[in-house]
Amino acid sequence: MTTQKPTILAGIEAGGTKFNCVVANAVGDILHQQIFPTRLPEQTLTDVAAYFTSQSQRFGTIGALGIASFGPVDLDTRSPQFGHILSTPKVGWSHYDLRGFFAKTFAAPIGFETDVNGALLGEYTQGAAAGLRHAAYVTIGTGIGAGFLVNGQLLQGLSHPEIGHSFLARHPQDSFIGNCPFHQDCVEGLAAGPAITARWGASNSLPPDHAAWSLQAFYVAQLCVNITHFIGPEVIILGGGVMQQAHLFPLIRAEFKRLINGYCSEALLQRLDTYIVPPLLGNNAGQIGALYLAARALQGD
Amino acid sequence: MTTQKPTILAGIEAGGTKFNCVVANAVGDILHQQIFPTRLPEQTLTDVAAYFTSQSQRFGTIGALGIASFGPVDLDTRSPQFGHILSTPKVGWSHYDLRGFFAKTFAAPIGFETDVNGALLGEYTQGAAAGLRHAAYVTIGTGIGAGFLVNGQLLQGLSHPEIGHSFLARHPQDSFIGNCPFHQDCVEGLAAGPAITARWGASNSLPPDHAAWSLQAFYVAQLCVNITHFIGPEVIILGGGVMQQAHLFPLIRAEFKRLINGYCSEALLQRLDTYIVPPLLGNNAGQIGALYLAARALQGD
């Protein structure tokens, strides 16, 4: 007697330091997960493929994969480079066809997005953006990236958002020249983790009352003002390593209020505690988003 | 013998100084147009309504109206203030129910958008964004506003874009404090027409080799970089009174290239002449967009 094997979903949160792999049943309940360190593409992906193959033998047929990848990546489905990593300082990964590897290895549809869009989708399905139409997810760590959801759709123009390399106003007392190798004092060059370390000699180990944090709040709040005026989300979720400093949130909200100076709805000003928030899913947002991408791919979306 | 009267479309480009009114047949051919100076709401709109009534007697039944309005306006169809002007220094217009006036006066569906979204839709249907999926229209005049089209849809979050009040980096040699009454040195406070006049004593009368224009190009180019990184349009159309200075375009493109410093696709850098462009429809973009809004409303969209 043979029985039909159940369909399972495979999710990959592909980061610059680790690949967080997860399998779930068709309704998204997580069955197993494992982390692999990011090395050269072939080494990393051979391990990931072997993992999913073994999980498939255990739990069922892989119906679809969802990949939320570090960037920059080409997300234009009409591009010959769709699903490739673009130019990156990460050794071996420039122009690597990440999506293509899995398309060749598994006969299953694939959902493919940036890591930050993956985290955004995780928060949208089960987290701080659940039930909303418009949302922003900003990650502030080694770099600064963002994903935007407008009317329930990920915003995707010619490229995915790259607001880490947008410009904003320098604080009048900030004499640090910035450390972005492309633009010196763009958002990343002034406010990513390495900029904090370059300016003060440390970052997450600085005490909560250190001047670093009010300056950081100034830059992040300014970025939130710009996101408000460009996109108009209902919530701005701030994640990433730097935002592990929970004491930053009240500082950022106060700076936001000071900087926007009434140029938004009164209703928004009254609810800044629910407008500028940490991820509700914490570090799990990315893998839940990757599973959501797999579920959508399974449905042919 | 009676004949069925043809259906016509009514378009209104509602500006702070004039209401540009136009009627067209069902396929959008313009039949007549007239301009009314903007005064108090009742004075202005009584004239506009009488104009459309007389044009209707002449050409046919008004099937739908399209209104592209000065702002700020409430565009949230679920809001009780949908279609109202919000707080504005324009005497008599704060909280005026502009859309409601026409809904009461004419028994026809109404398409309602910001003036800059109207101009963007005009350029999308017949102008510089025709055939594209993603486009930005920025107007730089008394104020600075923008509309974004992503995948053929106007971007509309909680509010319409208000990028005139976003922040960008000040030029190191610019000591002008800025003249936005809310934020001093936001984009409008540094680069709208009144900021140029406040800084240099004149604006459009300054000669093309005046230092005002290279500074202006720095700010506008920086705004274009931010639009590129937030939205990813295929074209950025720069309109409005300040952009009548055609010599600004090559300066802005050169500054864009310098500021983005390779952090975009090579293909984009190779075609900046078609990326940062003036409106193809010139001053007609708004009325063509208003007619497009009417045509969409007629189709129930």
C-alpha cells in the first residue's frame, strides 16, 4: 500500500553570515529548522540542498520554496539576471544565480525576495503589520535596508528600495565624515552599526545615556520622516542589530515628533507608540516571511 | 424626434491661482476649455459649475468628472474627509469639501486626485511616462510636490506623497537657513522657488550662469537620488515653474551622476537624458490627467 506524501514548504532566510533554513507543513507550522554558516556559494548551497532533501524524505514532498535573500539582488522577473545576487563585496557571491541553483535542484516553484522584504512579509502575516495595508520595515545593522508594503503589495520599481544610500541632513554637531565607501555620509555612512563604531569606538556596548544614542535617534527619526513623506505607511517597523537597543525607540519617537513639527495628521502624532515599533516576531520575521513566499509560490502567485 | 445626447467628460485642474476647466468627448478629444481665477470656494466653484452646465447644454451629458486638485487633500476613500482640502494657508479653502461640491451639483461619478498626480497621469497616458510601469513626477515651483506611479498604480499610503517636506543634505557652502515655516531647511525650504528668491533676491530672472543654478541642481539631483532609492521609477519628470529653466536639466543630471556615484545600474547611468526629463505635455499634463481621471471614473474605476 502506498500513501500520497504530504506537501511541505521550504523557507530560506539567506544572510551574509548565515542561511536560516526552515521546513513547514502546508499551513505553515514549522517542522524543523537549521542554520548553516554562509561560505562560498557552492559549499553553502550544497549543505542547504542536502538538508532540504533529507527533510523531504522525513516529512513530505517540497511543494514550494521561499527565499528571502541578502542583496543587492535582481527582483525584476523580466530580467535575465532575475534571482541573481548583484555586485557584492561578499567573496564568491557577485552575480551568483541563487534562485537558479534551487530551481535546478528542486522541481518546485520558488518565491524570491530581499531579506528585508521577507522580514516585512513575516511581520505582515503574523507580526506588527498584521491587518494593515501599508507598512515599512527598516533594518539597521551592518547596513541599512528597507521594504515597503503599499496596499498589501511589496513596492518594487526598477530596483528594490535602497534607502540606506539615500541622503539626509547631517546633525549640526556631528563632525564624523561618514563611512560609506560610495557616498561617505549617506544614511548608511552616518547611521549603520559600523558608522556608530567608527564615530564612538563602540556601538552596542555603549551605555544608554551615551551621546551616541541621541545622535542615532536624530538620524533614524529623520529617515522615518522621509519614509512617512515618500510612502505613507501605517507602521514603521525598525529591526536589525542596532535596534536591539530598546531605549532607542522613545528617543526616535520624540525626535520624529520634533522634526515633523506637525506636518502630518494629528491622529498619527497621538499614536507614535504604535507607529514606530520593533518587530513583533523578533529574529523570526525573516523565516516566517520566507515560508509565506513559499506558500504564495505554491498558490501560483 | 429625439436623439440620445452624447456623453462628455469634464476635467478640472484645480490650482491655487487658477481653475483650468476642460470638456472632452468620450474618447478624450478636447471640445472646449476655460480658465477661472481661484477666489473664495463658493465664488470660484459657482463659475466652474455654470461653465460645465453650459458646455453640457452644448455638447452632451456629463458622464464623469475628473478633479486634480491643489493640496493638501484627503485621498483616503475610507475617510469622512475624503475629497476635502485639508489645512491650507489659502483663505477660505481649509477643510472645504471640494469633491462634495461637484458630487452635489452633478449626478456623475468623480475621479479625485492631487494636482501632481493629475500631471503624472497626463504624462503616463500621453507624455514622458507613456508605456512605462514606474514613474515619478516632481513639481518644483511655489512648493515642491510629487506623485509616484508603481506598476501602473498611483502610490497612495496613509497620505499622498509629501516629499517637499522630507529632509536632505545641505550643501556645505549654503548658509541660507531655509524658509519653510514648518521645518526651515526641508526640501521646500531649501529648493522651492521662494527659497531661491529669499537666497538670491530673484529666481527665474537670474542668468543661466548664476551660482543659484548649480546649487539648485545639487538639491534637485539629491531629491532625484532619494526618489531612485525609495521608489525606483523608470523616469523622473521634473515640472513646475522653477523647472522652466531648461538649462537646469544637464546640471541636475551631472549632479545626479556625481552623487549616486555608481550605486545604481550601469544602464540607468547611460540614459540619464531619458531618466531625468521635463514634462512632454508641458502645462497641459494636468488637464489631460484630469480627463483621464474622468474617463476612469466613467468606467467605474
